[in-house]
Amino acid sequence: MKQVVQNYKSGELAVLDVPVPGCKPGGVLVRTAYSLISTGTELMKVSEAGMSMLGKARSRPDQVAKVMQSVATNGVPATYRKVMGKLDSYTPLGYSLCGVVEQVGAGIDDVKVGDLVACAGNEHALHAELNWVPRNLYTPVPDGLAPRHAAFGTVGSIAMQGVRQGEPQLGEVALVIGLGLIGQLVAQLLTASGVRVVGVDPDPVRCELAERLGAAACGDPASAAVEAAVAELTDGHGVDQVYLSAGGGSSNQPVELAARLCRDRGRVVDIGKCRLDLPWNAYYEKELDVRFSRSYGPGRYDPEYELEGRDYPIGYVRWTERRNLACFLDLLARDRVDVEPLVSHVADFDDAVETYRSLKDGELKAVAVLFRYPEARAEAEAPAVAVPTVNVKPSPARSAGTPVRLAFIGAGNYATSMLLPHLAGREGVELSTVVTTTALSAANAQRKFGFAEATTDLDAVLGDKSVDAVFVVTRHSSHAELTRRALLAGKAVFVEKPLALTEDELADVLAAVEESGNDRLQVGFNRRFAPLLQEARKRFGARTGPASLRYLVNAGRLQHGSWYLQQGTEGSRFAGEGGHFIDTASWLLEADPESVYAVATSGGEDLQVVLRYPDGSTATISYVTTGAPGFPKETLDLVADGKVLRLDDFVRATVHGRKRWVSSRLPKARDKGQNAELAAFVKAVRTGGPMPVPLESLVATTSATLAVRAGLAGGAPVTLARAL
């Protein structure tokens, strides 16, 4: 196998072929998928190795003291041979990774071969293709958490242990000095704990990143703005805690700044390795509590815990190394901490030496860098998302003369502004029942739109045989389950996008279709029904060659507190809205996509999604949140066969070809197709005819939307595999 090593005497870095470690009892053999470079600790070691012998001695006075003690005990010749022998040997790098269990040692029963685990330890979670990891230095990765994110587990545990040492309380204010990798994670953990954070770093890019991820204010340590922010947030008292996460350096500025901005009897926690010449008067006068954070938590450096697997009783030691590791992964899985914006670069493992050189020389400026290993790269080059198929028996036709009785589950803003106004008073439609979780919202919808009944009892509605169709217009996380239940109850279902947030949810919906034989399903993909776009497509005409489609969605920023920001439960913004644009592209190109490639900006705010279709056509969806609010939300261009179709935000459309067609400008409202979509759905329910959009297309669009997340995690195109 291959492993990254360094010769501390010469400074040489290499990727060596070394023997595969044995799988000893009490641990597991793990094949690495991703390992994380600690841009602080590891680069410090790499830099030290490149120094002269005198420089090495100056940088490590603790080691010099050990050498002098050895000289006094063993003499100069023996000590010299010992020191030079140690220096002139290859040493490993790395201590944070995620991988797959390849072999399980005796005595291990909490994981099995094939499980994904996060691993820690500078002797066990190395930059190597295979590592043997003892029981207390690995933990299973929660379902759905990307391996590249789980690789942050160890550094996350270091940050978490530092935060625990500070004992933060709700409503307090903390100062984080140093916004490198550890500092960024400390700031996020504090924010998740209800603490307001002020960050300090000379790099404005890192300050901006920390603010984007939740810090209240950030700035240069010499900036008056930092002191002003602290004064404002603390009413002039000073911060409750200071976290020193700055890297090695000769400056004593961090501890001096900590004393100046900390409140009386505040806490100062040292997490990094910065100079600590404490100004005695300043610390004495405020009686500051100086604490140290020892790596990942209790158990670190204890061989009985780390190597022999002897755990500490939870009643005496609540948060050990392993529990910290598991806790951090849980926060990642629930989107309480976001590490994707911290990833500056992903390098192939084979390029490790060049990557370290670029970091050391400053060519690659990074917060976090990951190594991607051959197994993970192979998966990334050809990942696939299965597009489910479903077989159903045709449902019996309905009598065409009777009115369609509709029930609404949910009566929020979209339902009451974009759907119900088109249904209230429509001929052949009866608004039967509205169901909401709060009685007042149901009563309001009943009064405004004329529902016969208002209730909070969902079961009663699903059991009402007189109800023909159910509209699911609730939060995203409930769509799949409510759709499944309504299908099993024999109802036609109109569900607002998205149909599902996960592949398992989509599978559950289709299982309900098969079990019930009821495929009367429509998802609220309304753009294809927009009259202006339909007319433009007609004017564009048939095509013979592949097309290129570009769809710019200027989504804009969400207001603080919006439930769309609850990604842990409601999915990402693109998961919730992206189906609209994929469906529109597929409708225009008259096919379902066969692959998806997705890439995000460094902050993860803007997405580029490229869809490839069977005839060679491509569609690029740019979903951005950082654009100007005054710019139109949606612009689309379709190019093929010497023709161009242009749509400007459903206000104006043009087609350029042998002849030029320009739509008349709509003076007021944009018609994005909701009225025509609802008319088609009601007609299908009333007549028993085909649903407006085939089920296969709804499933393909949903699968493609879900594949975006897999593509972002893997960094490669995702194949949409359909069963033959």
C-alpha cells in the first residue's frame, strides 16, 4: 500500500510503498476514502523539517531539553547516534480520516466489514491507503453523511474539546482568535451552542467566511472594529470566553488581546500552539481563568484507553475522545455544523507531495485540504443513482360528470397565494376539506376560499371516500410521507415540489403506488405549463440535432429565520426548488437526463448543475444566491439547429431563426403556469384520463435533483441508472 511520509532530518516528503498493517485484536482495518490535511499542525511539522539543525533546535526547545538530559545520562556519542537515527527516519503524517472497514479484529462487535467509519490518531489515522485503528479511535459514520465531510471528525473533536473547556452558556459572547481550520470549527460550534462569536484573523477572506457561517463580527486583530463589536455585544463588559486557536508564531499579540477584551473573571482557552507570555498584571487584575485543551478529549495519550480499548465510565467522564468524535459527526449529519465551505481543495492521494509543497510555498492558500484515495476516486468517477421504476395496474375510470372534491393538507403562503385562488369558484370543483396543524389557519382558509370543512384531523380526510384528490402543500420534510399515505388511501395526489428529499423517501412513495395500484400523482412542476414558454416552444419547432440549454436562476438570499434554511430537516434550497428547473429543461429537450454533474462555489452558496441527455443535449442550471436582487429571477436560453429560444423571467420570450418571433410584453403578473397546471390536473381527475406529467418523468426529475447532492459530495458526474 502507499503512505505519505517525511524525513525530519532532510525534510524530504514522499509517497512510499509500505506493507499493509495487520488487523490486530481490538481494532479494525480501514481502507481510507478521504483524509484531511491539518493545515496548522502538519504544515508546522513540514516547515520544521525543512529547517537547519539549529533552526530545528530553536523551534523545539522541549526536545533540546530531552537531548541534554540524555547527554547527561548516556553521554554524547550514544545520544548523538540516538538523535540522528531518529531524525534520519521516515515518520508518518495525518490524523483525521474517513474510510470503509475492510477487516474486523477479534473482540470488535460494533462495526462490520463494509461500514463507513471516521478515524482519529496520529499513529492510526494516517495519510495511508490502509490503517489499523483501535476501538476507541473510530466511530461509525451516520447515514447520509458524505465521507469527505466525515473526514473532518478528528479536527472537529479538537475544536469541540476546546469549546467544552470554555464551558459556554446560552447568551454569552466569545472571542475566537485565529480563524484557520480549528478556529472556524470553534466558531461554528459556539454559534450552535447559542453563543455570539467575534472572530479575529489578519486574513479578510477567513473573516468573511466565519461571518457567513454564523459569527456575529470578524476583523483584523489590530482593527478598532473588533473592539467596537465586543463592546456593543457585551455592553462594554468584555467577552465571557476567549479561544486561542492561532497557529505557532513569535507574536504575543493573541494573549495580550485576550486579556484586553475578556471580561472580569472570564475564561481563556488555549487550543492552538501560540506564544503564551502572559502579561501578569492584565491577567491578575481580571483574575482570568487560563485553561488548556488537550487534543480530542479525555483518553488522549492514555495507552489503556487508546490502545487497549478501556473506556471511561460515562458517569465519570461524559465526553471522551470517541464520544466527542461521534458527537461532531452527529452535528455534521444534522447540518448544525457545515464543513463544505471550509474545503479549499481536494487532491488525489498520488499528488500528496506536490500538494504539501504548494501549501508550504503559499501557492495553495487553503483552510482545509482533503486527499481523495483511489477507491473513493473510482467511485467519484462513475457514481450512480438508481432511477426507480414502478409497475401499476390501470386505475378504473371515474365518472366524468361529477364534480371533483378536493382536500388540502396545508394552507400556507404558497397554497393560499398560488393554488387556491385558481381553484376557488372553478367550475366542476368542490373544495371539500382543509387540514392544517393549527385550528386557526384551517379556519382562515375555510373562510377565505369556501372549504366545506376545516379540521386538524388528517386521518378523517384520508378516510373520507367522497374526497377525490388531495393537495399536499406542507413543509418539504413531510411531502413524501403524506403523499404515500394519500396514495394508499386511493386519492389522486397533487404534491408541491419536492416529491422526496431522499432516495429512500422516493422508494417509499413508489412502493405505495405499487401496493395500491394508484399512480394518480402530480408534482407541482408548473413551469412547463406557462403559456409564454409553451408558445415559445411551439415557435421554436422541432429539432434534429442536440441542443444546449442554459438556465440562470437568480434565487437571492433568504431572510433570517426562514424555514428553508433548516437544511437538516427540510433539505437544501436546491433539493426543494431545483426540480422546477430540471423538469423545465427535460420538457424542452423532450427527454429525461442520464447523468448529473454538480459543482459549488467555495462557500457552497452558488451551484452549477450540468445535465446530459441521451441524444447528446446538455442543460446547465446556474442556481445562485449571491446575485443582485433587482436582476430577474429566471432567464433561459435554448440553442439548437441554428435557432435560439430566449425566455426572460416569464415576461418576454423571443425565438431567433430564419424568422424572428417576439412575444408581446406582459404588463403585469408573470404567469408561471399554475392555473394551466391545475386545470390539467383537475381534468385528469375528473375524466380519469392520463395525469398531466407521466409518473416516469416525475421520478426521473426527482432522482436527478437528489443526484445533485451525491455529485457535490463525490466531485464527479453521477449516472442516473434506469432498470431495464
